[in-house]
Amino acid sequence: MLDTEIEDLDEAATAEARPEFKIVCKQCQFHLTSSDYVIAVEGHHEHVQCNPHGNTFIFKCFSRVPGGLLSGEPTREYSWFTGYNWSFCHCQGCGQHIGWYFQNHHSDTFFGLIADKILLVQQGWVEKL
């Protein structure tokens, strides 16, 4: 067997062994996304930012949030990521603001979900993310 084939098998085995976790809304437990969509943006999955009103947010980045609803016109004003417009993201289940959707002119997109508004769930147990 070639070395590259062994590496491919190792990666496949690791992927199969890694459990998928659901990310749900803390308020209503609506399924927002999963651990399969965890990404790093600018080298980090977790970010801490402050808005112009002085509110500090810890948020985690995801490539997809199928359980989210977008609202508001995308704006570049006060964006935390250079070159990205943002709009609000709300829970489809209860409507609560859970984070933001970011997109740039190259069609690169991601979501930032507020850590205090989401939970990590796997087969009967829940943990704050």
C-alpha cells in the first residue's frame, strides 16, 4: 500500500470516529448547525469583539447555519472583519438574535454565533459551547 493511501485511510478512520455534535439555540433548543461546520476565520474559531455600544461578544465561527434566519441589509459599517459586510442571524425556532452572517465581495461567507446563546448537544447531554 502506498503512503498516501495509508494517510487517506487514517483520515477516513479519524473522521468516522469523530462524533457529530448538534449546536442548538440555548433559549428554545432549535437545531442551528453542527460540529461539521466549525471553521476558523483569520486563524481562530472563537473571536472576542466589542460593538460601538460597548457590548462585548464572544462568538464562534461556522460555515453553515441551516437553522438561522438572516435579517437586515448587509452593511460594512462597524464590521469586525475587513472587507466583509454583515447582517443579523436569528434562531428559526424562537427568533432570538444568535449572531451574524458575514460575506465579502469574493462570495466568501461565514456565520459568527454568540457563545452565550448556543449549546452543544450529543445524544442526551448538553454543554455550553
